[in-house]
Amino acid sequence: MLSGRKLSLRPFFRRQIVPSNHSLLRGIQLAPAPTTCTPRLTRFFTSDSVSESSSGSQGNYTGKPYYITTPIFYPNAVPHVGHLYSLVTADIFARFARITHPTRPVVFLAGTDEHGLKIQKAAQAHGLEPRELCDRLSAQFRNLAEKANVSYTTFQRTTDAAHREAVEHVWRILDAKGLIFKGTYEGWYSVTDECFYTDAQVTHITPSAKSSSEPTSISSTTTTTIATETGSPVEWSSEVNYKFRLSAFREPLLAYYRAHPESVFPPAHRARVIRELEGMDGAVDAGVGDLSISRPRARLSWGIPVPGDPAQTIYVWFDALIVYLTGVGYPCATAAHVGRSGNGEGLEEKNGAWPPNVQVIGKDIVRFHAIYLPAMLHALDLPPSRALLAHAHWTAQQKKMSKSLGNVADPFDAMDRFGVDVVRFYLARVGGRFRDDVDWSQEQLEKHADEIKSLLGNFFLRITSNAIAARVAQAPVPSKTFADLLADFEVDPDAANFAGADAHSSGAGTGSSVGAKPGSTSTTNTDVLISLRRLGGNVQRLIAQHEVGEALDEIIRCLKQANAALTHTAPWAKTTPPAHAQVSYLTSLETLRVCGIFLQPYIPGTAARLLDALGVPERERGIEWTELGRGEVGRMGGVVRGVKLFEFGKGVTEKGK
């Protein structure tokens, strides 16, 4: 291996396919990187020169597959709500990608990070072999994804043979390029985080400064050192291991993040990454800022041995970060690189999937994904992820969830009690802004459960009632569809009866609707049409900006308006002219159709039941079909029958029934 030389780096992450003989390091003669497999992928990553909008929904998509990942969960304990939050967030983006370009392949990776000292110690404590413990706990994370209706395509475990092959391949390439060297590493090590920290990244807590919320593993009688970012206990460690020349990538990383404001979301995390990089010493000779990437086998036996040095084990984070490459067939596609079917299908759909379009991570692992991984990718001549979405955490009673405090929320129990889609809705509605920690509260969960059941479930049952059907049947043209109504409206709103329906008094009706306000001017059918026309552009713009919660707000706003307009018009009342009742009926059904399409990523099971009941064909559930009047609802005078949209778990009943 090469050591002590000045390294000349090419510009960071050029957007082009890099020739196989291209060297990262100019002026250095490199040994060929060995490989143990026969490449079968047509192409591993797609450059930006290939259009991502190269076909419409009517033809086969020829651009880059959409690739999204969740964090690779560490299965040293059972899953919690934070894991579900990451999975559902990524699933929302994956499902939006599918309905935006129905013929575009979507590669969605989840998985478990199963090596490291925590697993080794947990297995010892349970009297199990590490692999046996991993098998048990990894299955629970897969079960969580399945139960939450998360549409992952690949569940990648770091104990899989294909992943070990990828890790060894990467190690050999970096070694051949002179980017790995052996030396003594000293620093603060956290078993909890599986991470070394510098003096600047830890806090020394005296007994008088400790709070009741500190983990029980932190002594209350002696000075304790913790990682400032995560609060995990650390201990001083000095050992001989291998290091990666992370410091050599400081300047290209800085240049990249300064030039790409979209690279990390929310923006505060990008700013923090830049500050951290600015604080690094880039002097390669001094070795300052270089990353420990192995541990002595005597200390850590549960992991992948260093190629050529069985006395060392590859550092768990170095190992884990490579899983995003493994999941799309790096360094070559074999029968092990498969999706959930397990039969080798879907390999071709992964061709050209790199880089990820979005990587969903927790805010506590930004450094690993925004500094360590991009540096490794740069060394491999591969482009970085196009966007990191670093979400905040869920707390309980405004405190971090922990076993010692007894405040860990069980995601399986929540879905059993309230239903899968209600929990998904709550996670997106409350946690979809990602900037600040949010509190898990049963009271808030019940509040938002009532909200979506009223705005969507009850609304659908109201508009499909027998009383409204009887009034619509008396309209001058009972078989009129919304498309017909819209065509009339474009010519003459008065002739289309919109003006009359909007002006009609709701005094004959009874009850109230969420969102209705006395004297409000935003509760008419015309206003609903205006909002629906704007909805598609607003939702797509916000999703492109990673504003999941804001996009959901737009959908909910339309549903609130439609509920209020229904109450305003009172189409069930005998005093409401049948033509006006028909306007309300058809506008409400169109609202449900359009909103139902946009709700598919958030509450997929419920949205599917709604669209089925509306008679919307599978081929008409993409975003292009959210154009007003384009759908099939009510065509040829068909009657839409109301159904119960929400499932209810143990001990939960539908209010108001």
C-alpha cells in the first residue's frame, strides 16, 4: 500500500460514465482491482445525460430507475416507532415515483446492519450465536415493513454472502489506490453508536450536571463522557487498525456541498456538514481526520475479516454503508442479488439504478452518509446520492424513547389498535416536515385518526347515501358525468348549475362538516374545482422538495373544502333542486377520485378501497389521471356504492356511527 504521498484528486462527482481504466489518483500507478465474480449488469449507474422523463406513461420508461433507500437498521433490539417512521417515509416517495411514471422501475432497499460489537455482546448476553440472534431480529424488521404495507423491493442483510463480496471488493480497490493504511488509532469509542469520536465531538458530564433522563448506563457518581450528538456513553480506546484517507476528500466534498443546495434536506443538516468539513484538517501526511475502518479481531470477532489480514475485522459502518451498492448488484449481479421474491427476478430492473434518488436516514447518522459514504464513492469513481433526507426523531413525553424510561412506543401494537393506514397517516401528518423532533402521543394519534376518518371515510359514505342518490335521479339528465358537467361549466357556469348550487342555502340540511365556517366564501363547489385544479401541481412540487407533510396538507385542504361545500349545498334535502344536488354529488365524487389517487402513497390500503369503490381502473391511478374530468367515475350513469374505508384494530371503534 502507498503511504505518505500527496494525493491529486479529480473534480468531485463528475456527471458522466467513468471509463473502467480511469484512476481517481493522478500520478499514482495502481494495481488492478481483483474481482471474484463475472459482471452481468448492462450498466451500474446512469449519468445525468440520460433523461429521467424520456417516456410518458403510455410507453416504456427508458431513463434511470428510481432508487430509494432506508437506513440499514441495527437489529440489536426489537423495532420501534422510529424504524417505522423511516420505512413509511421512504415508502411514500417510492409510491409517488410509481404513480408519477408508472412504467419506470422503482428499486426500494431496506435491510439490517448485522455486524459489530453491539450484536456480539447482545448475542453473548442471550446465550446465542450472533447469526442466530440476527436471524431472529432481522425477521422482525422485515415483518414490520410487511405489516406497514411498505413496498420495498430488496431487503438486504449485511450477513448475506453477496454483501461480503461487495465489501471485500471495495476494500481491495481502496487498498490498491493507496487510500488504506495501517496505524495506531486513538479516540473515544461508543459501543452504542459503533463509532469513534474526537475530543471535539464528546462532552464530559460531571455528577452535578446529570439529569434524570440520562440512560442508566451513565453513572451518576463519576464524571462521564458521552457523544455530544447522540448522548451515547464513550470510552477512550487506543488500538492498531486500518484507516481510510478521509482527509484527502475534504476539499472535493466541500466544493460539492457548496455547489449543491439540494444535496441534504432539511437545509440545516447541509449547513452542519459544511461546518464539519471546514473544521477538518485536510493534511494527508499528518493523518488528521482519517477514518478508522477496522478493529482488532481480538476485540471484534463478529464481522467481515480484512482481506489479507484475518487479525483485523472491518469496521461496522464501513461495512454497512456499502450495502446501498450491494442492493443494486455491485460489483456484479448474481443470483443472490434479488428482491423479495428470492428467485432472481428483477435483476434487469436494477441496471443503471445508481445513484440513489433519495436516501432516507435519521438525523443522528448524517455524518456517515454525507461524509464517509460520499468519500468512499468518490474513491470508487461513483456519483453520490442525489439527495439525503435526514428526518428528526420521535419522542415520548418530550423525552427520547428508551427502555430505561419505559417510554418506547411499540409500532406493532399501534397498528393493531388503530389500523395500518391511520398510523401511516399520523406519521406523515405530524412528522412529515422532518426538521424538529415530534412527540408520539396516543391523544394526537386519536385526533388525527378522527380527522382522516371524517374527511375521507365519512365524506364518502355521506355522498353515496340513498337520500342524495334519490335527489340526483330526479335531475334533468341523471346520467350526466362530471366530465359532462365540467364541459358545461367551461362554456357557461350558470347553465351548468354551479352558480345556483353555490348560492343554494344549506338551511334545510342538518349536521356540520369539518372545515365549514359560518359565512365562509371558500365552501362552494366552484372553489372546490379551483383547488382541485391546483392540487396536482402543488403536491408534485412539494414532494420534489421533500415536503411530505406540506403535500399532505394540500390534499387535506381540498377534502375540507369539499366536505364544507357538501354541507353548504345539502344535496340530500328536499328543498335542494335536483340539478344542484347533482352538481354537489359529481363534484364530491371527483374530489374523492383525485384525492384518492394522491393519497395512495400515504394510505395505500384505504386509497385502494376508495378507488375500487369509485370504479377507477388500475390503469387510471397515476398522477396524469388527476386532471379534472379525465376519470371514469359515474360514467354511463353508474351508481357508486359507499363502503367503509377504514379498518379498526383492537378496542377502537368508528365514532359517529
